[in-house]
Amino acid sequence: MAAAEPWPDDAVEVGRIAGAWGVKGWVKVQPFSTDPQALLAARAWFLKPAEPAPAAGIVKPAAAAALPPPHLQITTARRHGEVVVASADGIADRAAAEALKGARIFVSRANFPKAGDGEYYWIDLIGLDVLNREGQWLGRVDSLIDNGPQTVLRLVDDRASEAVERLVPFVDAYVDDVSLEQRRITVDWGLDF
């Protein structure tokens, strides 16, 4: 395994290690994107342990799980159906690959391909303020929902006495402008929708 690289300031979580693939130390990765170009392009993957499932009821303490290495130097990564399979320096056999199961994979944002005109990465939209044409603040993008034919912005307006959630389709009919520089989206959407 190569010496640990410093954690990138622009790290984005892109997938999870699902387990070993084969017997020669390859890992199988469940990517978070249907087009995992950043995961395939990155030669450095940064790892964090799996988040533990919330406990319900009475539980007994589990043995401490081994922590994954903080960094993997990827030698080969390719698509294999709906997953990505990869080999890394220092992961020589199935047991070593299986020990990484559940690890969260982050890559530097610099590995993401440039978005085309009118295209945006979800990660860039989260946190943007959303105003309507009248300049009324509708909320901040908390998350996005992919419902098949379109993406929907999930806005949270926590300025009111009770938090308000709004769902705005991210389509040309409602979205007038997206300014990543001004961290703002302008939409044709009323406060009462």
C-alpha cells in the first residue's frame, strides 16, 4: 500500500465497498451514481469506516471492527454490470479485500468530469438558496430526489417558526437560473405551492 496521501479538501463520497471480487484481492464497489466516471478516473480512493446501523432495543457490544486504511492507490478500476471492480496496491488476496467490506469511498472533486452547459452535479446544488421570481426566499436545497423522469429539489425553509419543506421539479419549466457563483437558484414557484 502506498504512503497515505493527505485527505483532499474537496472529497466527495462516491460509493461503498460491497465486498471482495475474485480471489486476487479485487474489491467490488457499489457506486452512488449510475455513471461512476469520477470513481473510475480516480487513482486515489480515500476510505472511512462504514457507519454503524442505529441500534434498536437491547444490544450487546460488538467486537471492535478493523478500520480500513485511510487511502488506497488504485491500479485498475472498471465497470462490471452495475458495480465497479478494482484492484489496489497492497490488497493481495480475497481476505484483505473482504476486510474492506462496508468502507465508504471518497474521491477528490478534481476527478469529476466537467459538467456540460446546463448540467449540474447534485453535490453542487445542495446548500444553494432558492428564490422565486419575486425575490421571496423559498428555502435551501437540502437534497435531491430522482423520481425517474425528472429530478426534484427538496427545499427546507427553517426560517419560519415551523420548518417548511417544499419540493420543486428541477426542470426548465420552473427553473429560471442556476448561479453556482452566487449560490442561488431562481425558480417560477410560489410560496403557497
